[in-house]
Amino acid sequence: MSANTDRTLLGIFYMVGFCLLAPLMDAFAKATPAEVPAAQIITARFVVQIVLLWPLAVAMGQFAWPTRRSIGLHFLRAGSLLLATWFFFSAVRAMPLASAIAIFFVEPFVLTFLGAIFLKEEVGMRRIMACLVGFGGALLIIQPSFTNLGVVALFPLGTAVLFATYMILTRMMSQSLHPVTTQLHTAIAASVLVVPVLWFYDGSGITALDPVWPDQTAMWTLLGVGVMATVSHISITFALRNAPAATIAPLQYLEIISATAVGYLAFDELPNGLTWVGIAIIVGSGLYVFARERVREQKITRPTPAP
């Protein structure tokens, strides 16, 4: 097996790890008491990430301040993730976790084409079809119409576009920075953007932005958001460092499996029969991409017979 094959499979492994961990972050956000505004949950998410990663980066010898040329990219990346997180945390507080993630899953489709446009990654017809099949499975899970969900149904769509942008920027920067350093810079930039907003709106009475002193339950859930966000996004940074965006994009559909499990165990949100059909389609498309990648790499690395 070639080094490139090993790197690609390692990237797939990290992507699966992200898909298993990310719904736990969303579950902690959903479980946070309603009086805590979404902006405060996001702030806690990034502050905890700084507290965890700064000493780790120093201990690993990977700590470095961003260069002047990269500061703009760090803030653009952090801003994309910040808004994506705000949209999604607001969504999961108003709808079932699995439904919000299902709507979000237009994102791998967006990511695949952004990777082809900005990163010049090869996107074959089979990968495109895998994205479309997986998205078709997600449509079976969405079920509720925009009439039933209201404007909140648009929030996961906003998250999809912004998170695809975040992943493309991560892929662009992941080759020059260690994943721990990359995520530390992201957390610092995001905190610089969001903390002044909370300070400005403190005492304003605006529910979505006015911070409150969290009770004991909220402190634990906010800590859980930060820890799960840190570990899951370290995983996705490693994934993007080792595998093309077009390869791992359809694998994100596997996140709906863990989201459904977490939704049932934590919030008693049990999928119906049609949802299980959609989940089966999503899993099938993800496994197909994994198998197809192995076949493609084996063809590339197979020695050419002597004439």
C-alpha cells in the first residue's frame, strides 16, 4: 500500500471520528438551559478550546503566532465557523437534532464542488453521484416542510454553506500548520470576534445576545460543548490534512447515524420508518466512497507489467 493510500485512509479514519463526535457537541448545546443565549454557548465553545489547546500546543512544540499574511485567512475561517455554529446551535434548540443535521447535509455537495473550483481537486462522476445519492437519503429524513418548521429550517442551510467554506479554508491551511495550532488560531480569532459582541449586549435584554450567569447544569453543558468541539474539529483538521475534500465529503453523511442515536438516547427522538430508509441510503453512499477510494488507489499503485 502506497504512502498516498495510507494518508487517504487515515484521513477517512479521522473523518469518521469527526462524524461520531460532532453530534455530541450539538447535543450538549441542545441540552443547555434555554435562558443561555446561543451566542454565549458559542463563546464558551471557543474559550474552552483555547484553554485546552494552548498548553497542548506549547507542550508539543507547535505553538506559533500567525503570520501577518495569514491573519486575514484565520479571521475569515473563524468567522465562517462562528456564524455556522450560531445558525446550527439556534436550529437544534428549535427542532430535533437528526432533522437539523439532515437539512445541513447539503454541505458535502457544496464542499465537493468548492474543492474542485478552489483547490483544483479531481471530482469524478462517481463521487458526484455518491453525494447526490447521500443527499437523496437526507431528503427522506428532512420530511417536515418549511411550512411546519418556519424560518428556522433555513438555519441549517446557512450552516451548510458556511461550514463548507470553513472546510475549504482548513484544507488550504492544513498543509502549513499543525492541526492543533490551526484550531488554536481559529479559537482565538473567533473569541476576538464574539466576546466584544457579548460585552456590548450585556444587560440589553435581547434574548439571543444578552449573556446570563449559567447555573450548574449550564456550566457542565457548556464545558461539554467546548470539549467535544475541540476534539471533533481536531479530527476534521487531520482528515483534511490527509485526504482530498472530495473524498471525505460524502463520508459526512455518516454523521446522521450518530446524530440519530444521540437524539434518541438523550432526547427520546426516535426516527420513523422513512427516516431509517434515508439513513440506510446515507450509510451506503459513504461506504461506497470508501470502497471506491481503495480501488482507485490500488489501480494507481499497481506496478506496470514489463513488456
